Amino acid sequence: MEFSSKLLENAVYEMSQLPGIGKRTALRLVLHLLKRPTEQTQKLTLALDHLRNDIKFCTNCHNISDVEVCEICASPRRDRSLVCVVEDIRDVMAIENTSQYKGLYHVLGGKISPMEGVGPQDLTIGPLVEKVKKGEIKELIFALSSTMEGDTTNFYIYKQLEGLDVNTSTIARGISVGDELEYADEVTLGRSIVNRIPFENSLKAN
């Protein structure tokens, strides 16, 4: 792709580094921004700058937040004995949209994936185990995607919890095997949360 401007080329290159954005799409987006009023582009730049510099991670659940403790963890209406273990913020948003879950969350920040160089030490599994050891959590719901990496992560955490007084369950397989939670419709995901099964049963099923 030939560019008449180095500035344009650099902008297209940076835009194309975003997931799912090829160079042609990046060019279309950059040209669109050039056509928009300067103030609009500046607002976008400012929003991204604030996002990168001011965003926080909840000290309790590791969800993205504007403050030290996110609104979900701070809410007195949430069941603090119930914790749903998810991969990232997109899964929190997907489950919250179902209005079927009233517990707290724990965001791992990914899944165990040796192929991608992601091990247990790269996730927030340690803090999760420490929370369970305090004895306030009565049930952990594993809500990772039903992929090999998701199942591996579930099983690893399950083994780390052996001997601890906590029940473990997994969302019902209304979610198709291999699917990501964020793409599931709200009704199916809501039913999967409500109709969760003991994690041991999912091991027998495999």
C-alpha cells in the first residue's frame, strides 16, 4: 500500500495494530477521522489518554474501574459468599446484562495457555485462592469459555482449592463448546448461570 504522506502511513500502521483491523480498514478509519471536525478527534485522543493513564483495577476482583473498589464489589446488595470466576471484563459485562447474577466476580485476566506462554503465575489465581482461604466465600462459579484453555484453567484452580471449605460449580453447557461468553445471547447465558452444576460433575462428563 503506497502512501502520499508519512504521517498518514504512521497513523494507518498504528490503527492496524488493533485486533480485527486490517490495513484497508485502518486507512478508512483514519481518513474518516481526518474528515471529522478537529474537536471530535481531540475528544477521542483525550478519552484514550485518560483511559490509559487513569484507569484502575479493582483491588478486590481485578475488574476495570475508575476507583480502587469497583461499584459491584462496593454494593451492599451483592452476595459476598458467591464469586463468579471469569476471564476478563467483557465476561463481567455479559453476565451483568443477564440480570440473573447477584454475587461478586473475580477476573483472572486470561486463561492458562502454554502455547501463548501464559501460565498460572500470569493470572490472578493466587489472590483468588487467598480470598477463598479467608472463609467468606461459600461457592465459586467457573464461567470461563468452554475451550481447552478454559477447561485447563478451571481444573487448575479446582486442584488449588482442594482441602478448602468451598463449593465449586460451572455454568451449564447451554453455551456451545468452544464459544466465548461475550458472544452468547443474554437468555442463554442467564440460564447457564442459574442452572449451573457442581464442577465435579463436569469432570465426569468429560
